[in-house]
Amino acid sequence: MKIDPNSSADLSVQIAQAIKDSIIAGELDVGERLPSEAELADHFQVSRPTVREALKRLAAQSLIRSQRGASGGAFVNRLSFEDAYSQQITTSTLLLSMNAVSFDTACEARYALERACAPLSAERRSPDHLATMRAEIFRQGQPGLTDEAFCASDVAFHRALVDGAGNPVLSYQLAGAVEAMQPLMNMITFTARDRERIVELHGQIADAIEQRNSQAADLALSELTAYTLELGTKAMAARASRHQNRSNVENSK
Amino acid sequence: MKIDPNSSADLSVQIAQAIKDSIIAGELDVGERLPSEAELADHFQVSRPTVREALKRLAAQSLIRSQRGASGGAFVNRLSFEDAYSQQITTSTLLLSMNAVSFDTACEARYALERACAPLSAERRSPDHLATMRAEIFRQGQPGLTDEAFCASDVAFHRALVDGAGNPVLSYQLAGAVEAMQPLMNMITFTARDRERIVELHGQIADAIEQRNSQAADLALSELTAYTLELGTKAMAARASRHQNRSNVENSK
DNA sequence: GACTTTTAAATGTCAGACAAATGATTTCTG
DNA sequence: CAGAAATCATTTGTCTGACATTTAAAAGTC
């Protein structure tokens, strides 16, 4: 575990990388305690604040956690699925919002991933997952629901579908895609008819999953994909025309 | 953008969160410059090292980048797909290695995601993607290839398949799953016969993608899934029996 | 033996300083 | 006046040293 003081890279970056490499290589096991900041500073021949900046970088990625006190120190963290979820959601959200990913692209990705889960979910879903799906469908049918609440329920429904596959890796991968799409989905205004159609398709999906009929589930999901894309296209067109009007007004001043 | 000095949370964590929230809320746009460290320290009523630790946390997530010099400072980063890739690969790798995800689970997730891409790839793949796939298949048939090189080529092949779908969100999601599985795949020792079979299936996949036949691609992928699972099961069993033998030896001392 | 107090070790925070990089400004030169 | 060179100011990167806070373990007390 060494660093090059003559490198152009910042020392704290190099130190963080060195420790990270040790963790990935398995030289530092989960739960193991790193040397104290003072010892690390001594080892790398840098000051304690520099070591601290390196440790903070690692802490930001949930790679280590710090404890104060007598037997405190920095410990190698067991990266939990939950930590990974939340990191992925943050990353995906920023990625979508900063890179102007089109609604179509995000939507396509989301449903492609969900359709990958559906056959597994049809095979393995527990009564719990089915109950969650049915409950969310019921909620979605309630009048007076805001668009945001409708979207949130939609996410919960699809989350149950994905979790039904019983594969934590898939759940983890999809959490990012689905949750990150919510801001985009929130741009859509759902009419009563839209909701009716969506609830109907959700019902078909739940039925198919209940009957362990993966083909029917895939069919319903593909219809839902097409319908969501249609709604998205309309919403984007409406936004565009509003912008167009506004510029026209501004130009005519 | 405020913090609570009486909170139990560390100040640098609170400051990092406050800035992160501002970025996500869009109060700070991409490319915008944050106040200097001294100004931030003044604003939050903390010392500069504390502000710096907060900024390092954000830099670790590629949310900001720092520049030295007269018109330097911290700038809100446009999170690139590449940054997101590499973060996801690190996270996925650690998740798999630290949580004892079974080979079966990881394998299932990987191929489920790939099968989600295959229809899109069949529709949209460019000659470039096909050429990459063919080249990797050729490489995989070369004698004397190490298991690691074979695995790496396998990853490149599947990467081309995924990229063929022309959906950067899907590519990003899958990069993590596929690359993170490489350490697990490296546990497998491929016999000449194994490789022959895999190359054959890869050929079938490439053919199907070339002919835009998504059904055939799905079929070949499902066979490849089953075959990989079989190989994995064998490899794990072999490992387990080696461990068993070792314990027996140790117990009989 | 159970409870309280002390202590030592570690991280968290602060203050001030200097080094290094870098763009802007000024000065010098032709 | 134009362009090149030198200088300057600003900002991050790093260092030194110190104190505050937390925490577990050791020591002391009843």
C-alpha cells in the first residue's frame, strides 16, 4: 500500500485509492479496523487532515465507517443492499436529470428490465408480493389521488413485481432505474381515462403473476410500455408547445 | 442551505448533504461554481478543513470537481455515463464479494438483464457491434487462452450485445451486473469442451442478432444461461469438496 | 461482586500558515 | 500601439498544532 508523492494527483485521492484497492483485493476484510488516522498519516508520510480527506472519500461511498472513542477508528463496511440501492438511486437520478435522457429512452430501459423480471416473478412471487400489488392497484383506483401519489403507487406496484423475482441483485439493479424515472413520470398529467387504463393493465399483470403465467405478464407489460410511451410523448409535446408559445409571446414584446 | 450545529450528525456530513440537496433540487446548475471554501466555511460557520471534508465526500461521488488557481473552485459536475459506469461497477463488485451472493443468483440476474436487451439489440445493432461480437468469438476460439482472458473476452462480447440496444441507460445498468460478475466467473475453469460449447452458443447469438431474429437470440441466451449455471454449479461443488478435504485433513491431525 | 470514577485512545473540529497552481493584470520591450 | 514577460491576487492543497468530544476499558469504591 504505497503512494507516489511526485504524482500530479492529489495525495488524498491516491491514499483513498490505495485503501480502496486493499479492500477490493481482500487484504482488508469486512469489519476489520484500519490503522488510526495518526498511524496512516505516519505510514503515508502525510498530515492527518490529508488522511482524513481520503477517509471521507471512502466513507462517502459507504466503503468504511468511522467510530469515535477508545476502541474507535475506521472499519471496513459490509456494503449492504440498502446502501447500494440508495447510492444507485442518487446516481441514476442525477444521470437522468443532467444528461437530458429522453423520456423514451428511460421508459424503454425501465420496462425492458421489468420484463426481464416478470417470468421469474411469475414463478416465485409470494402471497405477500401479490397482496402488495393488489393493494397498490386498489389505491390507484381511488378518486382524488394527486398525480404524484399515483406515480408513487405505480413505483410501489412495480417494486413488488420486481421483488417477487426473489433475486436481490435484480431488485438492486432495478431500484435505480424505476425510482430515478419518477421525476420524469411526474411530468405526466394523468387523466381519469389514463388511470383507468393503467389500473386495468396493472390488474392484468397481477392476474398473470398470480396464475404464474409469464407469457400473459409479458404481454400486459408490453402493452403498458406502449401506453406509457404514448402518454409520455403527449406530455412532452404539450410541454414543447407551451415553451413555443412562451417564446412567441416573448418575441412579440 | 442550512445546517444544525446541535445535531448528532457530523458537520461535514450535514454540509455535504445540504450541497447535494441543492444540486438535486436544481438550485445549483451543472457547471456552476460553488462559493470558495473560505466563503462556505463562513456561511456554515465552520472551519475550512470541515468544509473541505464535505467537498471531498461530494467529489468522491463525482458530484463536483475542484480546480486550483485564480478562477478555480468547486464546480458542479455533469455526471457522465462513464463516471456512473465505474461507480456502479465498484458498488456491484463490492456488493457481490461482501454479501456472499450465490453464483446462481448473480448469474440469473445477469442473463435476465441481457435477455431484456436482446430484442432491442436485434432491432438496432450496427455493423460495428456485430463486428465486435464476431471478433470476440474468434478470440475465444484461439487455443492457449487463459481462463481470465476467456472471461474478459466473454464480457466484451456481452457488452457489445448490450450496447447494440442503443440505450445508454440499459448499457449503464448492465455494465455493473456483467463486470461485477467477472470475479465469480473467474472461479470457473473452462475445459476445451466447455469453451467449444460457449463459442457455439455465442455464434448462435451473433447469427440471431445479425438476422434480427429476437426469438432465436432469446433461445440461444436461455441455453447459455443454463449451461453457465451448470458450469458454475460444478465449479462451486469442486471448491466445496476441496474445502471438505482440507478440513478432513486438518481434523485428522 | 456491582457500581462509579478515572483514564487513555480515537475521531471531530478549529485556527493559522505556507505551497502550488492559475487566470488576470500590469509592466516592459520592440 | 502590440505583444511578450513579469507580477499579482485568488483559490485549492497541505501542514502543524491544538483542543473538544466520545467511548471503552481500567481503576477505584462501597
